[in-house]
Amino acid sequence: MRRHLQNGFEFIPMLVLILLALTLGASGRAQSPNPEPIYVIANKGFPADALTASQAKRIFLKQQRSVNGTPVMPINARRTSLLRKQFDERLLQMTVVDELSYWEDQKMQHGMQVPTEIRDTVRAVFSAPIGISYCFQSEFKASAAKILLKI
């Protein structure tokens, strides 16, 4: 199937290039069939030791505002990050665009504000006793936070 051009270079069929492009992510690296786990995390003093996926989803959509009687403050990763994209897809079952649309509706109908966005979510929950956020497994620091849910 290889063809030689007049100058001696091999011609790579366009199909191979298209398949390669489809397997590369935005970062230019191949998509993993087993994505890295994401942990929903909280300050070590947070009054709960675990959350269900349903509870976490309601917290990040501000449909649930407390856990065990303690107010919670959801903290998102930046919307342009791979972490945020994967979190939205896995837990919220939305794209980032869908989530932004959700918040526009919430703001218009109920005056609700979008959760804070922070680059270092582990540091954020370490500093915020009522904060709940998320991080990739490789970024988790047991000295700074505790795991409430693995997704």
C-alpha cells in the first residue's frame, strides 16, 4: 500500500493520518482507555467521610447545600482544564458547555452563582474547612485533604 513520490519519500495514506488525529487528545497525547481516577475531596475536618455520586453531583450543582448539617462550598477546577472536563463528563454527565449553560439558567432563574474556580483544588480544600473539590489521583495529598468519593 505504500507509494513512492517522485522525490523518493513514502506516501502515508490519508486514512492513517486521520486515525492518528482521532486518537490524539487536545494535549497532543493519546487518549488512555483507562482514564486516571478522580477523587472528590474535602478538608480533613469535614464532617463526612464519604459521599455517593448522587450527593456529589447535587453538591456541585448547588442542589444540596449541606452535609450532615454542615454547609458545603463546591470548588471547581478551571473550566479550561482537563480535570474539569473529565469531572463534568464523569460525575455531572455534562460537557463543560452544558454545565455553563446550566449555570446561566440558574443565575437567571434563581440568582445562583457558579462555584468558585481554582487551579490548585487540593490546596483550596486544605484552606477551606467547608470546601469540597476534586483532583486527579496523582495530585492527591493525604496530608491536605480526605477522599470522599472516587470516580
